[in-house]
Amino acid sequence: MATQVQGYNSTTGVNALTAEQHTYYQDAMLERLTPELVWTQFGEKKNIPKRKGATTNFRRLNSLAVSTTALTEGVTPDGVNLDITPINATVKEYGNWTKISELLNLTGFDPLMTEVSELMGENAGESIDVITRDVLAAGTNVLYANGKAARAELTAADKITAVDILRARRALKNNKVKPIRLPNGGGTGYVALIPVDVAMDLMQTDEWKKANVENNTKYFMDGVIGKLYGIWFVEVDNGVIFDGAGASGADVFGTIFLGRGAYGIPDIEGSSKPDIIVHPAGSGGVSDPLNQFNTIAWKCAFTVVRLQELAILRYESGATV
């Protein structure tokens, strides 16, 4: 007599599904591997009121020359002129969308409308993060590892060092860049957004090990891997990489050092927060006469602007990969 266990027929020796068996699908789809979003965390937020245009203006009073001449009794010295630097920034719209057939929505094994809504939210966050990263990675305030003079001279052996971190700190301090006050009671300090490969090299240095012993790290805020010379290092898994831009085609990595007021992220009354827009089948009118399609989208409006060029220092190095 033939027996059948979990779909296997011992007579024919092949797998077969009985009428009582069916393929089982998990209700939730597999989690996607996505980066932690940190590039927007340290920007100055500025809201433009609705119906007041798309452009905002940041203004900075430039420092005065120090006064070292003593006053003469009864003589009023000449006054000084104020100098203001204006920085304009115009908000732009960003977004993405996709279409799902109503038949697939009705018959598919997965709850696609819910899953794709989450996918769109994820895509929005990553897009905003990369837009911010690319603005911060630009600029001419740059320090090259190991005393090199240009990106094209860097090799994989030109790894991050404690001396170079001190050079970056010195540059920020000499330019009178103020430290950032970190969220959640994290204290103050400069911030370095460091790629994963560079972080691996840094954490193997003796200076790092001495400054970041295990019992000192429990007070670090989320995302921070440690602190060295008053600089908080935040690891970014979508870090700055210049593919093949170094010597002999070596990859070059950018660690971005930030001080207070380095960059701004203006929007229009919170429009930088993405809207998830769902139009179900039947809402499209004549463009969907048979009620066949659902659409899911995201949209936001914001921009990123560099406010203090000297408060954004790009440190370029090689890395062990």
C-alpha cells in the first residue's frame, strides 16, 4: 500500500501535493537590508511659512576685527561697519511612485498595499539621506590622509590615523568652529560621519582603544561608535566613497567632520517629512476606467544648504577593504 507523508509519494518516488495541502506564505515579506539614516540629524531646520514662496534666506553677521587701541579721553573713535553674509536656499520637490494592479492586490499571496507603502517610506528616507550626504561631501575644505596633496595620490595604505584626526580638530579650532550640542543629552563636541571601512581601521588604533574602553561606551548616544579628542564618531553605512579615484584605481573614502551651524535643511512648514500617497483602484476617473490600478507614492519638499564652509571638513583617506 502506498503511503504519503508530507507530500511525498513512496510509490512513484516524487513529491506531490494532495488536495488538502497548500504552499504556506508568511504574512510579512522578508525585511530588506537598509542603511541607518543619519545625514540629516545635525542640520539646522528652518521652516518657510506656507504661501510665502519657496526661497528662504540665512544671514550671518561676520565677526569684527578685534579692538586693541586704547580710547582717548573725551574722543569718540570712528564706528565700524557691519558686514552681513546672506545665503539663499530654494526648496525643491522630490518623490517616487509605483502602480499595482487590482487583480494582483486581490489574488497575490502578500499584502502588497501595506508592504509597498512601507517600501515607499523607506525609499523616501534613503533618498533624503543621500541628497543630504552629497551636499555635505562637496566643498573645497578638505584634508588628505598621510600628508598627501590630492585625492589621486591616496592609496589603500593611507588609512586614518590619530594624528590626522588631530589635524582635522586643529583646522576646526583654528577656524573658530563651535562644537555641536548632541541630542538626547549626549553632550557637546564635533561630529565625524565616518564610512564603515574607515571606522574599522580607526577602531584598531591604539589611541582609539585607550579612549574607548568598554565601560565608557555605555553612555554613547545611538549611532555613535566612540569619541576621540572631543570628536564624536558616527558610523554611516552609506558613507562617502569616491570609487577608483585614488592612485592605481584605489577607492577613496570621505569622513565628514562637522561643527555647529554647518548646514541647514529648510522646508515649508514640515514638508521635509514625506507624505505617503495611496490612490486605490477606482479613484483615477477616466485614466482608470475599469478600476484596474492602485498607485502608491511618496513626496516631500526641502533642500540642503551649506551654511558655514569652514565648519564642514572632508577628510579623505584609503581604507582596508
